[in-house]
Amino acid sequence: MMTLTPALGVPSEEMLQDTLKSLIVSTMSVGAALLLLWQLRDRGTLFVWHQLIWLPLALTGYALGSMLWSHEYLAGVESVRWFVFSLILWLGMNVWKDSNENRLLWGIHWGVTIASIWTAWQFWDNFNLFPQGPNPASTFVNRNFFAEYAICALPYSVCLVLRTRDYRETLSVAALTGFNLCALLMTGTRSALIALVVFIALVPLMVYRCWRQLDASRRGLSANIGVIAVMLGMCVVMGSIPTANPALIQDFGRLSAVERSLNRAASIAAADEYTKGSFSMRSIMWAATGRMVADNPVLGVGAGAWEVEIPRYQTTASMTETDYYAHNEFLQLLAEYGILGWLFLGALLSYLLLAAWKTWSDPSELAEQQAPLRAFALASLLMFLIVSNAGFPWRMASTGALFALSLSLLASSEAMVPSLGTRRLVSAVVGRAAWIRLALAFGAVCLCLCLYIGQRAARAERSLVRSMQLALTISRSSDPRSPVWDSAKADVLRLARDGVSLNSHYRKVTPAIADILASWGDWKNALWIWESVLASRPNVLALITNISRAQLELDNLSAARSHLVRAQRLQPLSPSILALEAEILYREGHTVLAIQRINALFDTGIADYNLALLAYKYGKLSNDTALMARAREWRAKPAQ
């Protein structure tokens, strides 16, 4: 699972990359559980139970409960996510043995190495097998997603370098680890670069603590220097090759991986990063999420409901949603889960601090044997927590699975070495044969559900993406409104209806189809698509204003006015809403008042291109030459 999940991607836009990865993680986790239970079906056994598993199970239960009062679909998705997380954690602590430690390490290492090969190919040669947004993203859609996974997997690769006995094999692992590090630098992801600096500072400390248990201690100084030289040399040499990716050259110039990472690291201190850069956008999301936390301190807004409620907490400066996630997992957890989120974070961080202290201070022989793997698992978890401050790795299949496995490694070592844990943390649970058979039946149902949900998600995404691609093809023609396209437009609508019927909660593509239909003047069909999305996300300002404008175009003035009022409750001072209000006033016959509102918007500087077009149109209809001149003057400003 840990090899295939990061290594495999979808060579088509008709399925999201993380949909495939989620399907791999869920089916292989359930499949592994079924294999384990099948072996024990006739005899029963003692299972390891660690109190840590109550943390994700509590979130699973809360998510199931919030389906009753919050967003049913998103809460259901959250419950599945935390259930799979709990399953991986339980499996890890029950199948872990000293004899298979290296197997998992190699699985993680080869997974990130293959993903790094795709990344380097994209950086050096514009390899485009896997459709993606900001590249080089390997098989992860977004380069930040790959970087977050790569930095979390890096400690396990370094652990392999230090633990491998055969020197030639060690050199090969070191070379591949250096290559993976180079691929990480290619992304320029700043949160991952910060985590990398922290990890580099920690490595000498971990090596000092675990030196006697590492195979590196038996190689000699010159051999270890050779290993370090191979790793760093591979990173520097490969990292000096400039990019040939046209998109990256256009954005950043023909830079090498080392240059790109240094430039991105330097940008952290740039003043405009906090006013115009991505940090400024994320700070707006964090501030809005903070207001959400303060407003819902006990129950939260419900599992997964952040994206539903966030428009209610945004200011006029952010009149539309900036993203689907808060880009800070801790804030989003607190906003969605309330006091349970505080308890989860407090218990998790307390446990990790205790585990780190036990790993450092326990002098027993058995604890010494477990120390290297525990130290690097803790390092991986620290990397994960660092990047969680500026992204959403908990929600991505690859990083989420690695999170659960790292915790299971700590828990299983505490089950094997009592001095590392306490009787309160670790216990044994009797698994009777009858219970195991019942669990087998439940697992079979879960596997069928995984396959069914995955197949349904793939069909929905395929239909919606094909609909959008066909709509874009029509829009790029010389005359999208020509009767020649009638048959193709019917296919656009058929595919859109199929996709919406399979998943009416899908937000990433569906509204874009309606936007294209509206550009053709097909307001009727754009309207039902926007309404289908608004039913799932009732507070999205852009959807509400689009529906109001569609109703206006269809001469449904009362419906347009009702949606305007709905939008005003969310953002009464938003420029788009003020402009829409003026348009509705004009259509209702309040011509003088509408023109007064438009002039007031120009006076305050609250205007956009569409408002200038509207002002010119209404000035011409009203023979208001002053308003027409003002609209022309404002439209000319961007060109000056």
C-alpha cells in the first residue's frame, strides 16, 4: 500500500489523483484486515489494544453523530476517513514484528522514490502523463501535496541508510535518498523546506542517541563519510540541472532545484508575501477560521462542515471562498469538532511528547533496540505536524496513511517493550473465534462499500470532467451560440446531469460547467446546476449571486431579489452584491436610484469591469452621457 499509493496516478483528467489514492488506501487497508482475521478465524487470539486508538475512534463517532445535525454528506466522508485511519493504526500495532520492520521501511522508501522520479521528469522534461495543477507534482495534482508526503517519508529513508548492513546497498539507498531530497527541492514548498531544516538539525541528535543500535556504527568513519558524500552529492548534482518545464520557466525562470528552493526560502522574508502572496490569502482563511472557532467553541460546526460555514465568517475583503480547506489542520479540527478537537490535539501532543521522552531516556536493552525506529517515526510525525500548519495533509490519502502508520509503529513498540509504555496505555484484548468471524463479515461489507463508493466517485468525476471539457471546446470556437453545436451542448447537459445525479455534493468542477453555460446565454441550464451545488453549500456567495443574476436574466425579479437578500445577509458591503443590487433596482424600474448607487460605487472606488459595462449600458439607455463617460474612463484605467 505504501509503495503503490504515492507511486500511482491517473493518466487522465477524468478522475482526481487523490480519488485513486483514497481507493488504494481504503481497499488495501480493509483487505489487510481481512487477511489477518481470516488466518485467525478458527482459533482466536489476543489482540493488542493501545489507548491511542480511542483518539481517531472518538472523531469517527463524532462525525457519525454530526451527520444528524450538520452537513450529512461531508460528515459521512469524515467518518469514513477516521475509520480507515483507526483501522490502519489498529492493524499496524497488531501485525508489527521486528522481522518485518525493514519491509515497511522499504515500502515507504520505494513509494516516495518512484513518486520522486515522476517529479524530476516533470521538472526536467515537462513529463505530462499525470494531469496536474502547480507542477512538478508527481502523481499528487499539486506540488505542495507531493512535498508534504516527501518530507514525511524522508526520515524513513534516512533510517534505512543508517540501518542497512550491506555497504553497496547502503550506497544505493543513500543515492536514492539524495535524489528524493532533490525532488523535494524542486517543488519549492516552503512549509516542507522549513520542516527539512528542522529534520537536518535533528538527525545528529537522533544518531547520537541510537548510535550503538545502528549499522552505521560498525562501518567506520571513512565509509560513513562516503555514504554522506553520495547522498549530498546526488542531491547537489541533480539539483544543479535547470528546469525545462515551460510552465516553471514562465513563472520562475530557468532555475535549478537548488536555486528554486533557495529563492522560495528567501521569499518567506519578503514583505509582499504577507500582503499579496499565498501567505496573505491563507492568513485571511486562518482569521476567518479563528472567528468560527470562537463562535462554536463546544460542538464546532460539524465534521467536514468548515467549507460550508466559512463564508459566514469572511470579511468584505474576501467576498468569495478562498479554498476548500483552512490550510491549517489544527484550526480546522477545532472549528469542526469543537471541544473534542481540543481534547484530541491535547492528548495527541501529550502522547508524542511522552513517547519522545521515553525513547530518549529508557536505558533498558529492549528499549534500546526499538530506539532507532521510534526516533525516526517521531521525526516523521514532527515533519507531518509542521506541514499541517500550512496545508491539509491529514485529508490526503498518502500522508494520512503515513500518519496512522507512524503512530502504529510507536504503539506496537510499546506493546513489545513494557517500559516504553504503561499498563494504562497498552492492554490485550481477547479475540474469540466467533467475534473474528463476525468481524470478517463486517470487513467483507466494508470492502464492497469501498469498491462501490470508489466506482461511483470515478463515474461522477468522469461525467463532470467530460461535460466541462466539451463545454470548453464549444466556448473556444468562433461562435459558441451557433446551431452547429446543439448536439454537443445536449451532450454537455446529459453528462452534467449524470454527474450531479451520482454526486450532487461535488464542488470542484460542477459550478464551472454552469459558468460556461451562462457565457453562452444558457441561463436556464446554468441555473439548475448552480442551484444543485448551492443546495449542498448554501453559504457560497458566488453561487448565490450567480443564481440571482440568472433569475434576473430569466425575468424572475422576485427570485432575483430574494437571492440578493440572502447574499446581503452574508456580505452586505461586498462590491459584487452592491453592483447586483443596482442592477436589480434598474430592472425593477427604480432607474434614478440604480444610477445613484452606481455613481456611489464609482465614488468610493468599489467597482469592477462588469460594473463598468453595466454603467455604460444603463447610461446609454438613460441618455446619461456623464455616466457613460465615467464608465469609459474607469474601464481605461487598467490599461494605463
